[in-house]
Amino acid sequence: MRLALIRAGVVENVILAADDYQALADVQAIETDVAGPGWTYEAGAFAPPVPAVPAHPAVPVEVWTYQAKTVMSLTTLGSLGLDGAVFGLNPEASLYDAVEAAIEGLPEQIRIAAQIQLAGAPGTRRDAPLLAALSGPLGLTSEMIDQLFIAAAAIP
């Protein structure tokens, strides 16, 4: 017979045993066709393990540009601890406003590429050179950008 070996309500192992198998004193041996290690046993019923939730959501490699623009439009400079004075903006200005101002300060070739990217590219990659070029002047740390990407990915 197939037995789940249970300690403190959790299946530790599943074995094939003879009908006369005797479990250790602190272990319950309950016959099962479905349970496996990690399952729980309570009130005569087995339940599968609950999947672990990651401590931190994964940073997406790419988000849709509309998602990025939405997050930037809804995020104020002040909420990021940035003042925007270098661009003539106050802390209540949006990150999107600051991005547009930062783009204006780029060399012509990079500025044109950035404007095209912002205006019509379908996606924005976390590892894009343009993002790296803008993060310094904007005062954005890598952690801030990660959080913005996570927030953007959550927008349907």
C-alpha cells in the first residue's frame, strides 16, 4: 500500500509499505493515492502545498510603451525623492515631464532617437541604452527603474 508519512500535519515522505507497517511514534502513516511530500493533512483530508510567493516580483525585461508612459505620467518627481529643478520642474511634476525635458538636453542624434522611441516604439526594454542615458540626468537609480518597470507591467 502507498502511505504518506505525516509529521506535524505535513507529509514528509510517501512510501510503499506492507500491510503490517508500523510508523514511528511521532509519525502518522495514512494511505493515499494522491498526496506527496509537502502536502498537508488535517481533519482527515490531504491538501496540496501552497506555491511559494516570491519575496520580490521579478523585474520584467520589457514593458509596452503605453505601460511605461502611464507609470511615468502617474509618478511625481517628489514621490521618487527628485526635485526636477535642473529641468525647471517642481516636485509635483510627473516623471514623464522630466523625461521629455531630459530628452531635450541630449545630443541631436540621440535626442531624435529618443523622441521616436517615446512617440512610437511598441516596447521599452529595461536594458535599453536610452534608458541608461536618461537615468543619470534624471537622478533615477537602478532600483527606482526596476520598481517603475514592475509597476508598468502591472498595468493591463
